[in-house]
Amino acid sequence: MPLTDDADLKALLEGARTIALVGASDRPDRPSYRVMAMLQEHGYRVIPVNPQITGEHLHGEFVFRELAQIGEPIDIVDIFRRPLAAGEAVDEAIAVGAKAVWMQLGVINEEAAARAEAAGLQVVMDRCPAIEIPRLGVAKIAQGGN
């Protein structure tokens, strides 16, 4: 079952350092643009993934086409995609060995969530870390520490 308990959500967010944001946008009016900036401000390393703007830089980070290109450990894959398209991102997250997938508000894909859980990933669905971090009182990530 996806994580719903506040203590579990807080533990996931406190244990994470690197977040890959699938569906990152370079448009300031898009939620993914604002959420990426907020997560960075909170101290996370956020790696944007979007095939349409691959090779550009967003909030100081190189934009990758797909998760497999990142080549470093990913704690959470934050998914800003339509529910049907989220399944592909979940499968990529499983393939690269991410620790968790986080499907944004309105992104509900039970089949993809079940695949992720079967592969040992933690799953959050229909929530936004930019809302949960202040609500749960998650401390800012200290720079340089893991």
C-alpha cells in the first residue's frame, strides 16, 4: 500500500537527498517548475527529467531525457505526469534502482504503484512534497551532509 502515515512520509522525506523530477517544466507558471525550486531551497538535489527540454538547464541543473541517463543514486522519483504516463516513469524508477516513487497530486496509478512496491520501492500517491514538507515539519537538509 502507498504510504499515507505522517511518520512514514516524514521519514521518507528526511532520508532523501536526491530527487529526480520527471515532467520538470521550464515554464514558471507550471507547478513542477515551482515545486522543483521549493525542493532545492529546502536542500534537496533535484535532477530534472523531460525529453522536450533535454540538454537545457533548469534551476541550475542539467535536464535529462530519462532516468537511466542520470547515472547516480536516486532517492525519490517525483512524477509530474498524467496517471497513465506515470506507469512508464515508475518502470524507469524501478530499473534505475530508485528507493521511492512519489506521484503528484491527481496522479493515481494503482497498477504502477503495485509494480513499484513489488520491486521494493516505497510509494506515495496523490500528494505533493512541497505541501507535505511544511505540513510535517521536515527540517531543511543541511548542505554537504548525507
